[in-house]
Amino acid sequence: MTGRARRLHRVRRFVPGGRTTKGATPKVVALGGGMGLSASLAALRRITGDLTAVVTVADDGGSSGRLRDELGVLPPGDLRKALAALCGDDDWGQTWSRVIQHRFQSEGELHDHAVGNLLIVALWEQLGDHVQALDLVGKLLGAQGRVLPMSAVPLELQAQVKGHHQGRPDEISTVRGQATVALTHGEVQSVHVVPEEPPAVPEAVAAVRDADWVVLGPGSWFSSVIPHLLVPELREALEETKARKVLSLNLAPQPGETEGFSPQRHLEVLARHAPKLAFDVVLADKAAVPDIEGLTVAAKQLVGSEVELAAVAAQGEGRAAAGGAPDRHDPELLAAAYDRIFRMHGRIGPWR
């Protein structure tokens, strides 16, 4: 491991407001779902020992959708991915990360079910408590942080989409289900959840209100990021918390859901769903912003924020390790970007 990597892996010790203290660590809450949230968590666990993930519960596809339909439970898939991202880099952590992500391959009913999904649902049924069960799974995995669902009830995502049906490009239709919204060929105008005004998990609300830093994104914009703003208690906590807030943009538009979206357009739709929500920093990969001046103006006008540009995309060997995808964040580069933001915008002194 290089000296730089060792420095990133150490737990930073600080408190907001320019004071450092032995043993202190920033309380960070990251919100999102899927691979975007996993990227943030893999980075943030390198720079803080007090990390909480708040995860969307609107997934209705794959193993999660099947368990949700059959058992009436919260979809466990995004929760599982968050737990896997919080596993350590030692043999124990990496072994358990692979185990809970493992999917069965068969000709029967178990085909494509993830081991972690079954484990989480089994503990929900045994304990009757979402939070207690997830805490127990995290303890088993040695997870370097806590994972919480954003709502205590499974949600259905619905979107108003222009041109969802081929041959009718100007028609606005309602598209139901996260999996369908994510793959639509039309232009998503807005999203909402059913039931409307769902209850938030109290521990998630408390974590946001008590945080030093809150990170929203990256991730599927309409199906993983914005849904957090559709839970009233959680949105109010985000608006009222004294924590500093980072909005982390994607490396590229998502085919279907945000096809052709500029970084500014991402800010526009977020502001439309939560007009009172402001951020301190918008983080973007400098190679993914063709119009820096336009993004700077949009960030200030729409979310009251300044822009931080950094190289956070996986490249070279790191890119191959991240799956070779052009839209994957490199965990160490992203950790370095968050580290710099926390220092600069938190007015934090040197690490001890």
C-alpha cells in the first residue's frame, strides 16, 4: 500500500468549526442508493469512523422485487449493497462482502437471489425490527458504518415521462416502478412516491439532524437520489440540519433516466423537487463538466452552492478494478475529494 493510500485509510480526527480534538471524528451521513451510494460509502469510510448510510426503499426489480412481492418486505438490495461497501479491506471484510453479494445460479426458484438479501429478510422476520436487523448484519460483516432505510414502508416510484411510448414523443404518461423509470426511453419530468408522504425511519432523521456533514448522491438521479426528498420528515431534516451539505454529481448521464442531461439540468430537477434545500458544495468530476461557468452559475442560483471540481473517475488500473466502466468513481480519488472539501469548507485544522 502506498503512503498516500495509508494516509487515506487512517481515520481522520476532527470536529467542525476549526477545533481538533484527540479521538474526534466527523459524523457523516450519505444518502442515495445502488452503485452511486456504494461509491460514496467506499470513499467516506476511508476518512471517517462515524458514517451512516440512508438508503432508498423503492426498488422493485430483480431479487429485491421478488422478495418484496412475495413477502411484503422492504426491498433489501440497495441496503445490501451499502453494507458491502462498508466492509473493510481486510480478509474478513472482503470475504463477507463477496458472500452477501453472491447470487445463486440455478434453474429453480433461488436463481439470481442474492445471499445478502435472504439474510437481511430472514433477520427482519426473526427480529421484527428493520434497524436492529441491519445493525446485526453490519456487526457480522464488520461494517465500518451503519445502514438505515429511509422509510419504514416499501415505496412505489412513479414518474411523469414525456415520450415513454415509442411513436408518441409528446405524450406525457405515468410510469410506475423504479426499474421501469430507470430504463425509460422518454424524458422524465418529475417523480413522486406511493404512498404519498411516507413515514421516515426515526433513526435516519436523527442521523441527518445530528450530522457534521451530509452527502447526497451520486446515483440514479430520479430513482435513487431524489426519492429521499419525497419523504417529508427526511426532506425537512435535510433543510433544517446544521450539517454542511455536499451534492455529488454523476460522472455521466444515465442512459434512459437522464439521457442528455447536463450537470446543470441535474441541479434544475433536484431544485424543482426540493426548492428550499441548499448545499454548501457541489462536487463534480472536472472531465464531466463541459461548461464550468454555466455549472457555477446554476449551482449558486439553484442550490446556493459553490462548485468543487476534482478528478474522481476511475482511470488506468483503478478503472479496471472498478469494472472498467467510464462512469465509475475511484474510491481513493473520491475519498481525497471529500477529504479536501471537509477540510476547506469545514474550516478544519490539521489532522492529528
